[in-house]
Amino acid sequence: MDLETDERLRLILAAALSAIIVGGVVDLILDQPETWLSFHVIFETLMIAGALLVTTTLWMGWWRSSRSVSELRRSLEEREEERDVWRSSARLALEGLGEAIDAQFDAWELTPSERQVALLLLKGHSHKAIAKHTGRSAQTVRQHAAAVYRKGNLTGRAELSAFFLGDLILPANSREAV
């Protein structure tokens, strides 16, 4: 459900419960019962109390949900800020990596289609996902991938990734141990 529909449903439910409460109280006042221990009075009192209980329970749930959504949004914003800080600090390194990958693709003499497939393979996409993304058939993507592996003298996707990213997996201070 979207937020607008959810808010409308909340208002409708709140209005219905409020009508039950107000209607019950008004009915009890207008009836002016001689005794408060009659079935009618007890039934209406229970209806009013039930509506109040449901209203209070729903309101508390909505309040908790709103608070939770606010916390999630705040957390998401923090993660986005974290991501942006990382991206800006890693930008130069990533640009250098991109240039190095491009130079290696030139050395392997990859066609533009093979380059595109190779980059998407490096990003972890499946052949089927690459086919969908590029508008090619899965068989064509497999053929391009095979050409990349052949031209790079690689046995497959794992070696392609290891060729470019093997040294990036470990933090700088632990590379010496490998």
C-alpha cells in the first residue's frame, strides 16, 4: 500500500470509531436510562469501551510505525551519506582502475560489444541479465564472453574477475601476507 492510501484508510477507520464512540455516548445521554444496569446501557457502554480500546491500540501502532519509518529513513540517509563519502574518497582510485581496465581491454583487442560484456561480467551480472540489459540474446552474450576469455587467455569469469580485482579484495595493510 502506498502512503496516501494508508493515510486515507487511517482517517476512515478513525472516523468510524469516533462515530461509534460519539454515537454511543449521545445515545446513552438521550435515552436517560432509569437504571445503569440494564442490558441496553451495559451493551452500549461495552461498545464505547471497545471502540476506545481499538482506537487507542491502532493509534499506538500507527505512532510506533511512523516512528520506525522515520528511524529507517534516517538510517538510510546515513548509509547514503556514508556511500557518498566512500565514493568521493575512492573516486581517484576507481578512475585509475577504470583506465587500467580500459588499457588492458585495448591490449586484448576487444570489440566494443566484448568490452561492454566484459565490464558487466566484472560487475557480477549473469549472462541472462547482460542479455536483457544490452538487448542481445543470451547466446550472443555467451559468445562475447567466450571471446573475452579467449583473447585474455583466461579460463572463465572467475579468472576475469581475479585478473582485475584480485588485489582489491584485501585492505592495503594485509596484501603483504598474500
